[in-house]
Amino acid sequence: MSQEADDGDVEQLITRAAELERAVEAAPDDAVARIGLANGLLELAAALADAGSEGEGSVDGQLVRAAVHAARAVGMSPDSPDARLALAASLGGLHLHRDELAELAWIAERRPDDPELAMVMEHALSHLGRGDEALAAARRAVELAGPEADVLVRAQPAFALARLGRVEEALAELEALAASVGAPDERAVPLGLLADLLEDGGRHDEALARLAEAAELAPGDGYDWARGNLLRELGRTEEAVACFAAEIDADPDDAYALRDWGLGLAELGRTDDAETALVRAARVAPLEVAGDAALARAAIRMAAGRGTEAVALLRDAIERDPIRSQLRHALAEALEGVGRSEEAAWELRQADRLDAIAEPE
């Protein structure tokens, strides 16, 4: 299960990118400095994407900047695989996969035995709908990585098979991978991936069983959280809440489990317990989760006729995350509920502007 970046990670990467940019300004003709800056911007873009609403508007901007600096590095040093790899990563992030693949093919001629490069080519080929070639690249990556390959690398052929519609073969490969891995936390990974494929195919009970196995092998790695989310989608909220609680027992600072635990408790009418969970989530969370927690806490207060408290909660959340339109829509509703119509109309206009920026016509 993936762990998303927190606000501290983003701030550190912003600082690092600024340092790298100063190095480029000091030596504008240094290809190595530009490659370093491009890679720093790529890391920042990934962290911004993981951080949720704070970074959504900035991700493409960082990718474009990375592409510009990588392209200049290629111009200065056209035989540098590192420069071309940074350019390929930037182009891939911007969904320019044909251009990405062209750069990767150039590198592959010079690094034919690089398993990481084979993995990146698999992703690019998949995006272009060239499934058979993607499967071959995935198998090549496993072969090159050897018997000590990371479990996620070894799982890539199964994903390629699934994208080709060969789901039963993909499930069989993941079953075999789970049986072959020794360490419990690593064995949990293919079980979690199996659960994803089973869930996609509507085989919910089998998916839940696999997630339960994975959670037992690797408590606190997000499998109980994933199981809780599936149970909640199926309307089995009591069971979902128990799964979220199990995840929190193993990892008390899991903001996503705390948030969803609180939401589940609220659905069950246990508003005091929900409030406690949501406050905890907001304290340890990235902005996305803190905003979700504020929305849920505000809804509890509005349902209880405590609209003024809901307004205060939402204003505080907006101060932390001013570009999330959902918070402003909720604030407009809360303000309308306490008779402050002019303020509500203003917030609604701000929310509509943010929506228009996020989804231009």
C-alpha cells in the first residue's frame, strides 16, 4: 500500500529545487546542473501530486519546468543518457508518451541491460496501447533484475497481462509470486495486488479474503485500511469501522485510516467518536485529509443545528487550503444555513472560480 507525501516532504523538496535552480543560474551552461534541477523538479511534482489539493494546480507546471531544463541539458550534452532519462520522465508525466518512448529507445540502445529502464519502457508502451510489447518489456525487466528483483518488479508482467484482458493469467502469476516470496511483508504485496484485480472484477469476497491475509502478514501497511474502504463501499459499515480501527492500532498516525474511521463512525451515528477520530486525522494529516476531516466535522455540526461552529471550522480549513473549492461550497452552505446570505454568495462565487480553473472548458 502506498504512503502519500506529507506537507513537510513538499516543503523540503521546494527548498531543494530552489537550491538547484540557484546552481543553474550560477552555471547556466552546465548540463549536469540542469539535469539535477530537472530531477529535483520531477521529485517535487510527484510529491505535489501525492499531497492532494495543495499541489494539483502546480504539478504540470513543475513537469514543464523539468522538461525545459532536461531538454536544454540534452542540447548541451546530446550523448548523455541521464539528460535524456530526465527528459523522458518529464514527457511521460505530461502524457506525451510517444516522445517519452523515443527518448527511452535512444537510452535502451546504450543501456540494453538496465532493468529499471525496461520497467519505464513498459509503462510508456502500456500508455500507448502497445500491450504485447509492454508485456515483453515487463518480462525483460524481471529477467534483467534477476532472482533478487523487488517484488513489485516481479509483479509487473501480471499487470501487463491484466491490461491485455488476460485477467486469469494475471491472477495466476500473482498467486505464484505470493507463494514464492519468503518475507511476510513482501508476501503481502502480491496478495494486495491480487485483491485489486479481484475487486476490479467484482469478486469482492475473494478480494476481502486476500486483503485479510495481507493485513495479517503486514499489519500497519494499509491493507486493513483498503479492506475497510471496500467494506464501506459495499455498505458493510460496522465491519469497515473495525478494519479502520485495526489499521490505527498498528499505525496510530495513519491519517487516511483515521479520516475514514471517523467518516464510518459518523455514518453509524456515533458522532462523538467520529469527532475524536477526525480531530486526530487533522492533526497528523496532509492537507487533503485535513480538509476531508473538516468537511465531515462541519456536516456533523450542521446536522446538530450548530451552524456557526461549522462556519468556523470551514474557515479554518480554507485558511490552510485556500484552493480547494469543495471547502468553499460547504462554507457557502453553512453560511446560508445561519442566515448570512451575502457571505454565502461570495464564497460560492469563489468556489465557482476555482472549479473553472480546475476544469477549463
